[in-house]
Amino acid sequence: MFPSSVRSSVLAVMMLALPLEAGAAPRVDARGKAWVAGVVSRIGMANKGMANKSMTGRAEPGGQVMLRVRIEADGALGGIALEEGPAALGERAARAVQAAAPFPPPPAGLLTLEGFTELSFPLTLR
């Protein structure tokens, strides 16, 4: 399965990424859940791969940030926003997201009428 940090991120994504109708819980099928888990896992793996490639040769400090990532219908990265956390960590997280892109196209059920999806999730950088 996924490491506990990825599982908690996936849960957070599922709770925050989908618009809710009044009083309705989000309904995401297994395909949608698997896609979100894959995106978060891919970003985490990109971060791990970059952790050993610091530009300064020194270990960068870690921590947690809250990101919002926009993914277009074709899987292209549409945007990254830091919602919470230090700017330096946000820049590092943005590099991990960019390294992980492009993503597999989102399932149709996760797309807005405008043709994109947004995921909001915590990312722990070590």
C-alpha cells in the first residue's frame, strides 16, 4: 500500500479537493481515489529524488506545507499555490510538483466544467 504520510495526504486531498453540494458528502469512485493517490505518491517520489540533489550540497531543512495543485484534463500541470508554510519550503515543494508532472489525465468525474481539477493537500518535505 502507501506509506502513512501518503495515506494521510490522500485522505486530506479527498476531503479538500472536491466541491460539496449542500449537506452532501463527496462521492469519489475507486478510479478517482486511485488517481489522486497516484498523483500524491508521484509528487512524494519526486521530492525524495530531489532531496539528494541539493544545489548547495547541504541538506535542506524539512517541514510541512499545504499545497493546491491544478491539473488540466490532459494531465498537464496548470498551477501550484502555497496555501500554508514557509516560502522556502513552498518553493521546494513546487519543484517537486513540477518534476512529477505531467500526470495521468484525471478521471472525468474529478473534472470541473472548465476541464481541470484542483487538489489541496499537505506535503511533508524531509
